Amino acid sequence: MFLRQMYHVVEGFYWQRRKRQHIEKRQMKILRQVLNRSYGRVPFYRGNQAYATPIHSLRDMEKLPMISKKQLQQNGIEAFRDPLYLEDGKAIQCITSGSTGEPTKIYHDRGCFDYHTAVGVRRVLATGKYKPTYRLLHIRPVPMKKRLFEYIGLFRRDIIPASLPIEAIKDIILKVKPDGLVAYPVYLRDLIASLSSGELDTIRTHLKIIFSESEMLTQSHRAFIESSFGVEIFDDYSAYETLSITFECAYHRHHVVEDRLYLEIVNDEGIPVRDGEEGNIVMTSFMEKAMPLIRYSIGDRGILNNSPCPCGRTFKTLKLTQGRTEDYIMLDNGEKIYSATILHMAAQLKGVREVYVYQAASGDVTIYYVPLEDRVEDQEITDFINSYFSQHASVPCSIHVCRSNAIPRTQGGKARLIYSELANSPAPMGLTAQS
């Protein structure tokens, strides 16, 4: 396994700088193999003529149906699994965070998972700020086994259970004095809020780099984390369903891992849009054998770009925009206010660290805010939010504004900006509308 991972590391470095025609030729070759294997073996695809027609170009992928998480749950996970990988030990099980309401089991074959691990090595080296001898502390919901190269002092990573109280996490960081941190942005922001100025100064003396993952990192949160810790933060984009999707280079551009997946951007009607236009993200992880998801609509929105990057990598870049497609509140006239509008509003609130929104089934909206310090004037915040919504909503809407001490999280420990019962986006336990 170790040798295979190292081979994939070298393979990945090779493909990320190849010419576009070579990258796309490789994608075509492996996509054909995935389609043939899925049509012949996997229950969901078997006998479906849509998957029987050979593809002659990447554009032919547009003719195939898309799969949503809802379909995944309605058809049952077993419908998407290759019978060759049903036995214990032949597949690795992952469980999605349940950010859309219900966790889902996902299975990956070991070869695909090893390639994902190799992408992690490529990711940290792509920053130009990380050294293989650095020691990272990784705050995550589930434990991970030590990798072989960690025993020889390379790519060391110690896991901190995300279930620990933030004070306990802080104490571990102060004791261990790591070179870097890996965490969801919400944990980094909570950590900053819990640190005294002296403790923050102590961490600054040894911290050299931060990696964020899984949860959308906004520009305002990036600036807040970097200014607090005094080091750069590098983000990635991944999901349990497809594993690695993008990694951030030294120029802070998110490169799609095109040597292991094919990514499309489509509009709300499912029609692909041109590079540079916003739409819904659709992915095919073409190295997956245990549970192939062909044209899987992951529920996020973004913009794909093919312009050259100063780092020299030829993989396309992706910019996440409005987060999950179900992240919106709905007004009485059916108008949707998406998360981008909420983020724009939050960026203008002085003295506020976090904003999150809950919409009840009745349509009432409560906007919670987490202040940076107690001296923040509640009435000023309330007046600004009401004024902002009166300018950006076409009809009047009932807005309650509440101060909060904490950020609600999903079952997987992530932060969500909007929880709307009208958009089938249930709130974490205990979060209800208040006035």
C-alpha cells in the first residue's frame, strides 16, 4: 500500500503539468472503462441503455443522466455498489456529514482511496510553504491510522478528536506546539475566540501554516484567520462521495484534481455552462470501482476556469461561490435569497465574527450573530440587518435578530450558514427561531 501511494504521488506530480490534450485523453480512456464496468456490473447502471452508448468525446458525458444525493438515498446504496467489492476488507466505508439532513454511507475501493491519500501529499507540497518534516495537528470528527512514512518523521499528523471541547483542543495545541493546523474553518474561528492575546502570541511563535478543509472558506473568514494567527491558510475541497476534488496552490487558486475525476458545471436545467460561468457542480470520480457515481450532482455551486495559473499547473481551477444549492431562504412571493447575499451582508457587520440564519416552516427568519466582543451594540446590528434586507428583498419579510454565543454545527462538525425548513435544510438540534 505504501509503495502504491508513493507511486500515485509521483504520478500526480507528472499529470498536473501535462498539456490539456494529454489530460483529457487520459480522462476519456478511464471514463470509458468506468462506463463499461458500471453498465455490466453495477445494479443501478446495468441494462440502462443510457450507459451502453460509447462516448467519443468528453462532451458526450453531457448526454448521461445526473445523479443526486436524493436518488442515492431513494435507490439505496447497494444499487451503486460493484458486487466485487461487497466483501469485508475490499472496500473502505465513509459516512457523509449529514449536512443536508441525513448521513449517507459511501464505499471506496482501496486503490481509489490510496490515490486520494497521495493527493493529500501533493496538496501540502503545492503550497510552497510546507516542509515534509513539519508536524501537523488535525482536528477531525473521526480518527485516522498513522501512515507508514510518519514513522520515519515525514508528513507527521496527530489527530485531535473534534468532539473535544474547544478549551481542551486549545490546551493540546499549546502543549504540542505544532508547525501547522488542519481543521474545518469553524473550529479555527472557535479556537481564535477562545485564545487570550498571550496564548495567541505563543502559538504565533511556532505556527507556520494552516490547512482548512471540507467547509467553504469565505474571503472574510480567510482574512480573519490569517490576521489572527499570522500565517497563510490553504484550503481544499473534498467530499466523502468523491474524495479529493481540488487543492490550493501557492497562488491560492483551487486546482481540480483532473487526474482522478471529471468535473462539469451545469445550470439549473442540467445544461453545461461555459468556463467562467456559475452553475451547479457535477462530478465523476473515474478511478472509483467499489461505488462508481457517474455525473454526481454534489449540491454545491461554483465557477470553472481554464486560464493559465502562475504556478504552472495545467489543471483547471474551481471557485466555490454560493455553497450548497439548498442554502437559501424563501420569501412569501417565492423569491430565494441565497447565501452569497448573506455573506455580503455579514462582511459589512463591524464587530461580528459569525452570522447564521434559520428559517422556520412558517417562513419566519431569525438571523443570529456571534460578536467579537461584548461591547457590540445589539440595536445597531439589528438596524443594519433590517435595512440591508429591505434593500435586497423584493417584498417585506419578518426578520428576527438574535445575539448568539456559539455556531451550530452539522452532525459531522461543519458550520452551515443557512438552515431553512422551507428549503428542506433542517437545523441542528436545539436551533429554533427566537425573538
